[in-house]
Amino acid sequence: MSRTAAAEATELGAALRRAGLTDVDDSGLARALYSSDGSLYRVLPRAVVRPRHPDELVAVLEVCRSLGVPLTARGAGTSIAGNAVGTGVVVDTSRYLTRVRSIDAEARTATVDPGVVQAALQSAVRPHGLRFGPDPSTHNRCTVGGMIGNNACGSRALGYGRTSDNVVGLDVVTGGGERLTFGAGPVAGSATLDRLQQLVAGDLAAIRTELGRFGRQVSGYSLEHLLPERGFDVARALVGSEGTLALVLGATVRLVADAPYRGLVVLGYPSMADAADATPALLPHGPTAVEGLDERIVQRLRDVPAAVVPDLPRGGGWLVVELTGDSVAEIEAKAKGVLADAGALDSLVVTDVAQAAAIWRIREDGAGLAARTSDGRPAHAGWEDAAVPVERLGTYLREFDALLAEHDLQGVPYGHFGDGCVHVRIDFPFGREPDRGRGAYRAFVTDAAALVARHGGSISGEHGDGRARGELLASMYSGRVLSLFERVKAVFDPDDVLNPGILVRPAPVDADIRVSAAPRLTTGLALAYPHDGGDFSNAVHRCTGVGKCRADLSASAGVMCPSFVATREEKDSTRGRARVLQEMLAPGGPVTGWRSPEVHDALDLCLSCKGCSSDCPTGVDMATYKSEVLHQSYKGRIRPRAHYVLGRLPFWSDLAARVPRLANAMMTSRLGGRLAKWTAGVDQRRSLPAFAPRTFRAEWAARPAVPSTVTSDGPPVALWVDSFTDHFAPSVARAAVAVLEDAGYRVQVTGADTCCGLTWITTGQLDAARRVLAPTVAALAPLAAAGVPIVGLEPSCTAVLRGEAKDMVPGAEAVAAATRTLAELLRDTPGWEPPDLTGVPVVAQPHCHHHATMGWATDEQLLRDAGAELRRLGGCCGLAGNWGVEKGHHDVSVAIAEHQLLPAVAALPEDGVVLADGFSCRTQLDDLAGRQGVHLAELLAQRLGR
């Protein structure tokens, strides 16, 4: 930032604070975090404000007007068109303005703050049997204010309408500073609205002929709501104005009765265009949604190692048709009518709630899943949500595919086919061909806009125009209508303070593109990034800003992102961290280099849980990026104390194993414990786990060669005993041996020098990690070559063999393929049956690495087959190896545990079981709940009487 810019930023920050605003942040970190939304664009703001009360929004506007500084309103920042980034002040309403102020069940309305998340509103009104109709795929993180800004629609707009159809009143402050409150119908006594009425009266013909032609015409201002025959409804007209006319201080929205039952009819077709052709015939059956889904998106999900993909009918494209009713029988009857008119290759009727949720999850993650082409190249937003009348959809899709081919581009279409709205991500060559990228982008979107116009469509069908499409409005509208838009903007915002460059006098579509400015980084890296062409820049730019990491996943089995759940701070989300890393690589920004304070601040509360590697639909792996950053930052430099002690824990454990009683005595003494914690960088409130009096390997070495209870002719299995199990929990290994022998296996125990190097990896000591891991791979490789399964017990260590080892050590692929979890091996053992767990209450805390790398579905099915009364938790335990014990992390670690784990354990009966395979998870339980967790091996062995 130049000296002049720095002085202006200081003046701006001081003025905002003098105005009584308490949460003002003009740091480099904040500017980096808010430089992008869910779009292609990067625009650095001068300051970020998070208002605590609607009146503070008014105060921010007054400061911006007085200083001539642009103001951009932002909710969850998931806007795909670049309508939530700006050069001045960005106002984030999602932190504090989150109240559902009132619910009127009789009138079927709710009044809310602009920062209320759509899913939170749904939860608040559900007890009344009501719902808010519009349902975007980002419903668990998008805000109602953002939905109003973009006129969001979502999958169920077919049944419930757009946001504009569901807003009955707004409390706003205009760009000119006038506070207005209105509902449906005209509002008297306002100079702004008097001028607006005069404008509309002078252009009735243009409004009637060019605006509001079909349901998904979202582009431009929705001035059709101001026609006399529509009652001059200003509230509805402001919906979709993208924060360019007024700031929303509060909204009253319409609620609808929620259907007691929902079901799906999934229809398979040869292609997406064929599915589009079939759509009009399905609409008379009254579906609440008709969604198009391409097989390439489903294949992208299948490529995620830990993903569970539901079965779908045969086809290259599918329609997902949602039906509602008062009973399952009614839905099944409606489904017969749909099937009769569908003309599908194959079909599936789904009335099971869990199965339907799994299918919906694919659709909801579409924007992320489509962000990679079939050959792994990044695909981008930009031409994202065009819509045409539904009867033209099939023809449009065929011509759109031809246009892609003409421009030598790939894209995967999907979307709201019942409304004629198509989403697509396209592999514009920004990164691989920087010189051609911007020109190729401009050429394609210009031609695509002309194609949509020829079909009588809208270049935006729900996400708004923003920076991505504002310049293209001339392809849809006459000069007269574009002039009218400018005059309306001048009435509401005469000084052009609110979100300038959007809709009116738009910025060029190819200006400020984030990925085109990012240099490649392929040399000097410690890790391989094989799925990103060896390019760290490509890897961190996997984050497209869809914001799933900001979602409240308390009702799901997801993990990402534990620290955001605890702090609700953007910097602690996976997206926030990715944005800072992107800024680290971008020229001319506030973040410079691996050792930037902003980088380390953003990564400090990353648990390296790897939840994002499976839960993020674009495949961001922040744990890997953090390891690389730590490696680069401390290469040849002094590290934090915790890296030398906790980061090399297996080494110190080997030493302690020689004198375990002395080591334990020292750590449990008052002075010795405090000194040990200080030396290791451990929070003094934490306890230190005790070393086992005898390691499992020592026990095994003393064991008779062939126990009398075991025959020597069973199939061999190699039990890989990691450092944590060996030194701290040998009972787990003993139990695993008992279970495997009971299943008929002949157990071998791998040699002593078989550490996975996990603690070195998570602390970024990657050269040392490779030196530790290489002999392990060499020792296990002969077993893998001989077809001997290798069973891991500690999930995080097993995940290294299945994951990082392949990127760090040549030839590790065979070892990864041979490595199994205990549940995976047992479930594949012919004739093996689990012991009876009927009636046993089990709360299971899957280890994050288990969830992310191997998937926990096999363990879950084993327990359910055994009859356990299973409650599977999502989220993280909060300890995450060394992270949760380090000084500075304790309070967040506890807050994460309090999100799901601790309440579930507190509600568990005394005879219930807390299943926790991870040593960290069991340590957290012991520390915070005083409850002993058991490993799956221990649970099975106990029930077998072993």
C-alpha cells in the first residue's frame, strides 16, 4: 500500500471508529480475507466493518458518503458474480446481525436481520410447521440479506418462488441516506419514491415489454414490480439490486406451510439435453423441484476416496424431481404419473429420508464438484447461471455445448431445469495460459450472452449480474432500459457510493480476475501436489469461495471446519485461509511471503484435521498447505518449542520407553509437569498422557511364537503398530490381535522402525518426515507385494500410509493399497460375523483423518450390523494431535469439543460406550469429560470375551 493509500486508510478507520463502530478492521489480514467472494474476482477493500446493530449500518453509510468511499454489503460472501467485493468498505452482516426478530405464525411471516442464515431461519420457523420457500444450495451458510441482494432462488423456487416472491417488507437506508420502511404497495411521503414513480411513469412501455418476461429473468433491476398494475411494490423491486440502491437493515419475509412428506423421482437420460427435453412434460405434476444433474459431477464425487455415493439410475444425465404430499402413499401415487410422462431410460423412486438427503447432497455440492474437469483442470465461475424459458432448454443446451467446443472449452452443466436455469463451471485457461485467459474468457461470455438473448433468456437466472455480467446487459436490454437503470440508480444513490461498478456503469468483465493474476509456483516445494500439476498456486486456488466450510454441520457427519464452528471468524474458515494463501501469491497485495504474519495468523487455528480434503467440494486440503507453509517458513530457522518436542514425539517416546516409570514420575510431579509442559509448548491446563510401563512391541517380542489357541495355517495379516499405540495404548494392539485371531488370521507385527512421521508432517518438518517415512514404506513393501493386508490401528497414522506417503516416498502406492482399517478387513473376511452389540448405546467420534481419508462408512455398517444403538457424531473432538495441547489453543479446543462431543457424552447412559479410535480423541475425552473412550478393537474384543 502506498503512503497516500495508507494515510487514506488510517483516516477512514479513524472516521469509522469516531462514528461509534467498534468492529472495524483495516489490517492486511482482513483486506486479504475479504478480497474475494465466490467469484473469479479479486478486489482489495480498504477496511472491513462488522456492524453489531442495524443503526451501525446507517453510521457506516454516513462515513462513506462524507469521505466519498465506496460501500459494499456482504453476507456470507458466497456471491458467484463478484457482487460482494469492493474497493472501499466491505460490511459483513453475518457476524452479529443474525437475529430472527419475530415470527407471526398466523400471518405466516418472519422479521429478520440481514445476516440471518437461511437454514437458521428454517430452524426457527419449523416448529410452527412453516418454512421460508427459497432454498439455495448454500442454504446452510447464505444469509437472507444476501438472498435479497441477488434475488436468490434455489432448487425449490419451482414450488415456492424466488426471494422477490417471498419478501413482504423491507427496512432500508438508501444510498442518499434516507431511511425507508415499506411493505407491499405504495409508500407515501418520500421524495425518493416520488421521483422513482415519475421515472417509471415515463417508461411503462419499455418496462412492460422487456422486464419480467419469465420467472428466472433476474438480470438488471426488477422494475416490473413498480408497474401500476402490480401496485408499485418497492420492496420486491429492490430485491436483486445487489446492494447498489439501498442497504437492507431488516426484512419481513413470507412463510409457507411445510409439506409433511417429501420424495424424489430420479430419472436417467442419455444426456443432459435429453433430460432438458423431458422437463416440460413433468411440470404439470406439481413438483417443488426439477433438478438436472450430469454424470461427470457424480464421477467427480466418486473420485473422492472417502465419499459415499448413492446409487442412481442408468444414464448420462439425471432429473431429480421432488414431490410433496400428506403421506408416502400420496407421493408414490404422484410418482407414477411422473414416470408415465418422463420417457426416461431408467428411474428410481426415493421416499427414504436419508437416501433422499444423500442425493440432494450431490446437487448442493454441484458448484464445487464442477470446479474440476474430468481431466483435473480447474473450472471457473463467470458464465454460471443463465436461464432460458424451459421449453427452449434442450435446444439451448445443445447450442451451448457447440459453443463450448467452438471455443475449445469444457464445462459440466447442471441446475434448476424446471425453471430453465443452467449452472456450469468452465475451464477458462487463466492459469495454464495467462496471456490467453482473459481474452478467451471475454470472447466466450460475449458469445454466450448473445446465445441466451436469441433464446429470450436472461444472462443471470439467480446469482445476479455483478462484475461477471454487468457489462453484458446490453445483449439483453435496449439502450432505453439501460438508461432507465442508470436513472433509478441516481434516484436512490446519487453519489454512487453503494457498490459502484455493478449493474450501472459496470466494470469490464475481464478486469480484476483473481486466478489470472496468480503466478505459478512449482519449484522449491516439499510436497508433490500431484492433482494440481505440481503447482502450489493451483492447489490453493482450488478454493472457489462456495463457503461450505462456514456451514453449521451439527446435524451432519461432516468435519469441516472445526475452528470456524468455534470462533465464527472468517480467518478460521478453510475459505479464509485459502484466500490468505492466494493473496500471499498475488502481486501487489498486503500479504507477502511464506513468513507473513497474516499467513501464520490465518493458519494458527487450523487443526490439520484434513476434514476439508473430503468435505470441501473443490478438494481443498488445508492440512497439506499448512505443512508446506510451516516447512517453507522455518527451513533453516529456529522453530517453536512445540515442533521440537511434540513434533518429534515418537523419537522422545522411544527414549522414554527405556525408563517409563521415571518419565511418568517426572511428568506427574508438580514442578516436573510444569517444566515439561513449558518445554513442549503445552498449555498448563492440559494433562500429559502417561507412557505405558511396557510397549506393545516389547510384549510381542516376549510372546511365544505360536500361541496354543491359534493355528498357524490361517491367512497372514500384518498388524502395523504405530508409535501412539505402542507407547501409550498397547491395550488397543492387544485387543486387535485377539479380534484378528478370533477371525482366523495369523497375526504378524511389523518391525520397530515403522513410524509414519505424522508429527513431523503436521509441524512442517517435511524433510525429516520423509526420512522417517521412507524406511517404513521399505519395511512394509514386501508384505504388500506378497498380498498380506496391513492393518493400521491409529486412524491418523493409517491415513498417512493411505495418503501422504504416496506423495512423499517413491513406491508407496502398493503399501497404500494394502493398508486397511480393522473394520475394512473384518467386513471383507468371509464368514466373519461381528459379536452381538444389541441394545448397547454407542456414541462414536470418528477420527477426522479416518473420516477424510478412509471414510467411516464401513465402521458404521459393522456396528449397525452388530445391533449397536449407534449415534455417529460429526465435527472434531478438538484435540487433533499436538494442536489442541499447544499453548494458545486450549480455549478453542474446548469450544470445538463442546459443539458435539461433550454434549453427546454427557447425555450417554453410564452403561453406554464412547467409541473413539483416535488417541487424540480418547485423550480429549479423558481431559474434558472424565470419560474413557474405547477403540473399536477393544469393544469387539470385550464382546468376544477376549
